[in-house]
Amino acid sequence: MKRLIFLLLVLASVAASAQEVICHRGYWDIEGSAQNSIRSLVKADSIGAWGSEFDVWMTADGVLVVNHDETFEGVTIETAKWKQLKDMRLKNGEPLPTLEQMLECGKSLKTRLIVEMKPHTNRGQEKKAAEKIVKMVKKMGLEDRVEYITFSYKGMIDLKKLAPEDTPVYYLNGELSPSQLEELGMAGIDYSMEVMRDHPQWIDEAHSLGMKVNVWTVNSDHDMEWCINYGVDFITTNAPERLQQLLEP
């Protein structure tokens, strides 16, 4: 009974708040698409997803490449030259995309671009990657459409310093509380489902500090409903259309 009353109170407190869908690595779990592809970005936009996330590495010769893993087809991206990667293909037949190509595509779309800078083994290279990412976003005229996320603590600090002051930057690793991140100037918490289940109190703490909350990667109905009921602001998922159905009034 107490649990039911608590749940009703939570539902009442978030009834008026908007909750947004972010496609994890784009909308890729659909025919003709692939993770971190141009197609996945376009598909995310086509269903009206609030945001589409994709991952960025920098090659040894300074090309920003979009891929989740540190390797692609057995080639380690941060130690490779672009010529070793440029002719490789994704599972849907598209070429392995560069950040420039993703941003160029994003210009004509409405979905927000959630750029995840991957932690690089070489700290100097990671810092240069942050510089090049922020510079490219500015050159493309997309500063008001881009948000940054990263697992790298130092990379988080780099992105916060380099990007315009009001640019949202989030940390993914999960060990810092909202108050600790607020002191660093971060926009909110962006943690895994496992972390948030262990620390549900961080949701209210973040909101009390004027910060946002994103949870990833939320794929089951059970986890989606948990996030909805707890009033998180953004939900990152591989099943965006199912989440949209659950969010319908």
C-alpha cells in the first residue's frame, strides 16, 4: 500500500513535465538502417525523436569518425589513418561516416544531435578531438542543436571549457552525484539504468539543482515505465517508437 501511494505521488509530480526520446546510436533497429549511420540519423528524425546520439573517435591523422567501438573491422580507429577506414562499409552498405558527414546531414533535420566523444587512450589526442569536434560544430552553424556526452572525466572538462557557455555537457560514467556535477557546471546526469536504479534519489536531487536527467539504454517496457514514473527528462533507447507509445497520454 505504501509503495502504491508513493508511486501515485511520483506520477502526480511529473504529470505536467515533458519527457523526451533519444535514439541510441540513431534509429538503427529497423530495415535498411545501421548503428551510427546517416540512415539511422534520418530515421530518428522521421519519427520525431527529440534527439539522436552517435559516437565519435579521432584517427591518428585527425579525422573525426563516427563509430561506437574503438575498432572497426579489426582496425583500431585512434591509431589508424583515415585512408585505412574510408572505404569500409556499415552493415547497411553505407560508408563508415565522418562527423562532418553526420553534421552536414543534421543541418536539414530537426532532431537534436547528441555527440558522444569516446575516451581515447592517448590523452593528448582526446584533447585535440574535443577541440576539433567543437570547432566543427561551430563551423557547421549547429551550436544550438548539439549536446555533448562522454565517459571521460577530463574529456568532459575539455568540452565544457571549449563549447559555448550554455551548451549542455553530460558525464556518463556514473560515479559522481548531481551536486558534484553541478559544481563542475554540467547540465545534469546521464547515467545507465543500473546506476539510476541504485541511486533513484539522484533524480530529485538533480531536479532540485535545476539539472536534467537522462537514463540509458532503456529498452524493456519495465525499464521505460520506471523512467517515466520517476520523471526523468530524457530516455535513451534502441526502441524509440515503443517508448513513444508508452509516453502517449
